[in-house]
Amino acid sequence: MTVRAVAAIGSVVAALASAGCLSFYEIAVETPIQAKLDVSPFQRVLVAGFLAGGSNNIDPNTETARLLRSQLRTKSELKVIDADVLALVDEVDRRRGAGSGSAPQVETPSDEPKIKNEKDLEEYEKIFADVEFWKKIGEEYQGPLIVTGSVLFTEVAKSGMVSRAQPFIDDRGITRYVEQRQFSNMKGFALAPKFVFIDGRTGAQLYSESFHEEALYQDNQNTPALSSYFELMDKLLPGFLNTLSTQKIKGTRILLK
């Protein structure tokens, strides 16, 4: 269809609508989005644990494993395995100590996590390529799909121009809003998880996907870290779930009659 024809049809529709010959109906629709990973060979899923870091305000390893298990129980056909959450950071540190041939050093208490940023994470991520390690974990639980990965939960602070809706009363006494830009100091949290999916029968990595979300608040607003963590995870969960199962995106369409 040519551009001229499309424009002509649009003009006719507009004319009919102005003349009152058309009615508009808004209907709800659901669009299926196919799963990114074929999980048909598996009946069970093990959310094993995560390399966690960035902040000691919360325990991202335990919280993420608990949340994903809860979501999978209600939104996946896979049976979720109940098991202790693996402390992968400690596992990697143990290997380092054993590989050096010396006894592991006793660490002094610190408020800083061992993994503070993505650079620190690089050395730890080698564990995801350890086929024998994951195959052994899989054998313990009869070859399930294994979900693991990393979770960085960090504090962030930013300054800059932000837009805010400011209320005002017009000459008819009606409250209206106008957008105004002003300089503001913001603080909050960033969540950067990487989900890694491993075949528990072979120990081989099947798929991985990374996400990043931020939540910023006024610098005088005291938002608990755990509350912000769940706020950010709510935004990421649809993407995670779509890896394992077909999801439906809800929306609306306008019909003419």
C-alpha cells in the first residue's frame, strides 16, 4: 500500500470520526513472548546461589535465591528444589587458599564486601565455567536445571537537572500541573544481576543474561536498602521468567466500529 493511499484512508477515518459515524472501543489484549531457553528436558530446577557483592546492607545471595524460588513455584511448571543456598564467594576463596599451598588466612572483620564492583567479580566468575563442579552439584539433585550467577547491589549518588510536576491553580480555580526542571541531589541503589543457566546433567552452561536497574530518591529521603532491592527486582523478574517460560504482556488496542 502506498503512502498516498495510507494518508487517504487516514483522512477518511478522521472525517468519519468527526462526523460521529465511528465509535472507539478499547479492548485488553495479551501478547505472548516465547521463552528464550528450551527447558523441556528438565522437570526440576535448582536455584543454587550467587556471587554476591557491592554492599553489606543486605545479603543479595540469600535474598535473590529466596525470591527466585518463590517466583518459580508460582510462575513455572518446573518443580523447585529446596536446598541450602551455596556460598559461591566462599567456595572460590577456599579454592584460592588450597591452590596457594598455604593455610587460608584469617580475615579481620570488615564492613566492605569482598566483591565491590565488576572488576572484583571477574576472577570469581571463573567458577561458572567449572563443568565438573556443576556436574557434581547436578548429580546430587538428579540432574536439574541449575540457576546461578552474580548479583551486585551497590549504593549510587547522582546530581543533575530533574523534571518535576509543580501544581498551580488557573484563573478558573482548577488545579493544574506544569513541568519544571531544577537541580537536585539524588541517592539510591543499583542492582546488576547476571543469571546463568546450567545443565545439571552435564555441568555445561546453557545461557546467561545480564540486567541493570537503578532506583534514585531525594537525598533527604531515607529508603531502606531491602525495600529498594525488592523494588528493583520487580522490574527484572519478567525478563528472568521469560527465559524459562512463555510470558504474556498485557496491553490495549483501539477498535473502530
